[in-house]
Amino acid sequence: NIIMKRQSQHLRSLGMQRGNKFLLPLHNISLRRLFWSGAVLYLLIVGVLVNHLSVLPSSSLNNVHISIDNTLHELAADNKHKEGASACLLVNDENPRLPEWIAYHYHTLPLRSLTVAVDPSSRSSPLDILRRWNDTGLMEMQLWNDDDYLHELAANGAKKKRIEVTPDVLGHRMRQNHFINKCMLDFKRRNKQWVLLIDVDEYITFNRIDDNNPEPDFPVEKAPDGIPTLMDWTWYSSDGVIEGWIDTLPSPTKVETGSLVSQMQIQPGGVVTDSTGVSYHLRDDRAFRDLDALDQPPEPMPTLKYVRVTDGKLCGEIFNDVYNENGDGSWVCLTVDWEAPENEQKKTNIFHGGYVVEDLQQRKYFWEKEQALWPKRLAVEDAKEARERLPRVDERKTIIDVVKEESNRHGYETMGPCIMMPRLRYGSFEVQPDAATVVATGEIDPKDFVTLRYRWHGAKGVYAYGKTMIDVSQIPTEELQVEAENVHAPLNHYCARQEPYYSPQYATSLFRVNHYLDSFEAYTYRNDVRVELRQSVDRYNTLAKEGNHSMDTEGSHWLQEFVQDMGSENAKMLLAGVGSFPRFSGVSRRRDEGDEG
């Protein structure tokens, strides 16, 4: 059953506690005062219920039932004997998108367990949407609020002090990081396996090779004849250039390219060409560094774990600190002379660990080899063959089917426990649904679905920051009891931190995440801390332009198949409200004519 969590702070604000009575001294109170006290209390309760529907207890789910026919009963019974996946979603006014997201991933992943957390600034609750699926028995649903995950955990799993989150972008990211790890921990305790970590405007799919669509070249290990190799390179997206080193005698030479002609080849092993006509081969620095990365320090010295570069300093948890006697696990930041020849060339690649670094006092520290547990990359030829094997949209194979097949073929360590997936931005240019989809979906309008309405997307391989799917059965509990690293690579020791910008290699990835910009109305609908950016027409039009590079020619049959499996009436019930963006009272929205690009 769906687990609805009470918000104790709301109950306390009404003078109530679980298991306790509402303590209001009734003696010596006039009837008028009693009347107004009751009226105020009533209004407070109604206000809380309207604005925070997630406070409703589990028993409220038994008050309303939908009609369940034999089709859904049979599907639910059949699902119990099949392997499914889970997902974690943090939402904010996402009710117009949520029905499509759940139905799509139920059909294609296949999604069978979902935990949804509601941002406290959300003006709506997904309760009714989740209740529909809960009543069918097709999925396990949970609805969380802050009390369920914003707290520290003791080693035994007991809740400790509450974690305070600031109402800004940094606080939003902290909320995300705590939610996804606590959500994965909960799924691990419930003996689930694969957990998808994406947003409600993102959809996982097969990364098929599209012969009718420009694709990044497959990477090469060695530079073609006459083309220099850039080592330890960094992509500066704001300037459109790459900096790196060319291996020259007597020492490497630092090089900055001109503006790049195309960003599609910016990948380890790619060949890029700048505006002056000069080409460079981008060395796979991660693979190169891994060849001589150390598993253990070469001599006794402090070890740094969970490392990141912050404001030019090297920060992480320190162990065996023989210099300053910090306790094991203390967070420290070291000042490193990045301009020193022995450090500057390592700067962009040291994230991968397994090396000895020195601070300004020439004291040595060992940077832990975090990549030891990262999934092994498929060889380029193996990856190409695997992508060519990926099923067509009408073959009815799921994401989990392919994960299992490729794991059996190449070994589990090539797929898990953390699958990093590139993203592909879809813009605002609309297409008309094909006639077959219109006929098959009947009264359900395909134009209400972003996965069918928008098929123009940006250039492949250029969108930064991928997303993940994680096998929580293989992750130690203690790794999930702390804050995640970030939403793009949550677990240091299991998710590869790839350059540039946490972007897994598009050409060798079997799965990708389609990220839909949607209409301007949808783009501005959320009430989150980034509202100023989301209200900008100029920013929206810029993103829309980036997402209108070429058209996906394969299309999608998922909705037709979903309606066929569920039956027309059941599908309409589960998809009710999709694509409808009701206005909230007192909220005005700016929507300039023609702003949808």
C-alpha cells in the first residue's frame, strides 16, 4: 500500500501531537470564544489539507476507490512474477507531467516501485495521481516529505538530528542529495535492485544508432596520422575552446584551441577541429591515468577520500593525518601549488585518484583510488556492436531486459552497479502525431504527451551532466547513509566521474536520458528556488534553440502499447490530467506571444 507520511510539524502547529489529545481548556470559555476558536482551527486544518495534501494519513486512501476491472487485476498478478525497477522522484508542481512519466516508465523500464518526495514550496500534491496506481496494484507507491529523509543517520540506521535546508539553490541541491541516498537506502532495505535517478521532465530510452541523424564518431585510441594528441585537456564551454598539453621535447607544451567547429566530438578519444582548421585528438585521460594509478600509498602518509577541488583547494576526508593529527574522517582542504609543473598537468585529471600530491610545504598525501569500483568500460567495438543490437521501439523489450542481456554477455562489472547515462535535450519545435498513434489512442490526445509532441533535439554528445541508474543491492549500506555527492554521480566509489562535466561518453553508452524543455507554460510552472531563471523568456528561447538541431526519426509506440495493454478506459483513468497546467489562484504567469520557439 502507498505509505503516506504525516507531517508532525503541521500537527504541532495545530496544537496536536500523535497519540495526544488537543489540549484546550474548555472551562471558563465563553460560547463566543469557543465558536471563534473552533472556526479558526477549522480554517487552519482546511488550509493545511489544501496546501499540503501529503499530510493525509494512509487510512484516507481507503475512502476513495477506483473501479478495477479484470484486465488490471491480471496485469497486477502477472507483475508479481516479473523483475521490475524502482525510481526516486523529487517533485514541485509536477502533476501535469507526472501521469505521462509514470506510465512511460511503467511500460519501458519497467517501473514497479516509486518513491516521490514533495518539495515544501510545491503548491500541489501528487497524492491523487499516486493513489490511482496504488489502487490498481500495478505498482508500490510511497509519498515522502522532509521528515522522511532530512535527518542524519546513526550507524545502526536510527534517526539523529534534523538537517536544516536553506531556501536557495544550494539548499535545493542539498535536499536532492539527501533524498536520493535515503530513497536508495529504503529500496535496498526492501530488497530492490535497480533504482532510476532522473527528474520528471526526463525519460530513459535506448541509445540506438540512428542512421538518419548525425552521431558523434566512435572514439579512437590513437591519433590519426598528422594530428597531434591533446593530453590532460579541459573543455571550457563558455569560451568554446579546449586547453591541454601536447607531448613535445624537452617538456610538454600547453595549447589552447581556437573556437571549435562542432562540439559533437568532445569526448575522450574524439577528434576535434577548430575554426582555424587545426585538428586535435583528445586523449582518453582517465584510461591513461588508470594504467599507473596506485591502489595503496607507496609509503606511510595521510590518505584523502571523497575528494573534490573547491575554490582552488584540494578538499576531502583525511585519514592517518601524521602532520596535523586531525581525526580520521575529518574534512580538510589543502593548498596546492597548481602552477608547479608537476601539478598543473594533473589538475584536471586528479579527480580519478590513485596518486600522491604535495601541498605548499611539500608534504605528501595519497589521493584514494576512487575508480577501483567504477564500472569497466566496454571496448569501443563491443560498445558499437551492443548499440547495434539495441531493440527497436516496437520490439517490446525493456531497459532491464537489455541490462540483463548485456551483463550476461560482457560481465556484470561492465554495467553496474552504477550505469551513467548521457542526456539529450529536446527543444520546443512541435510535430504532429502520426495517424496510427491517433487512431490507436482513441480519446487520449497524443499532443498532451511530451514524448510524442516534441521530437526535435539538440546535437548528440554535447549536453553536460548525465544521470544514473544504480543497483542498490550491490552498494554497502554505509554509502547510502550520508549525503550523495550530487545528482549526476551520487556515489564516489561506484559512479564514474567523467570529464567533461560528468558526461558519460555518448558514442559508447547503451542508454540515454531524453530531457524535454516542453512549452514555455510548462517551463515556468514550477514554484522552486530557480523561479527567476524559469520566468525568463530569453533563457527559454536559448534552450529551445539548442534543442532544435535535428529530428528523431524513430518515433515512439509506447503510448499505443500502453493503451492496448491497459484497455482504453483504464488508460484514460491512469493518464487523467496529463499535459493540463491549471493556474493557481493569485499566481500570474508571463507568456509572451511566440515565446515557445
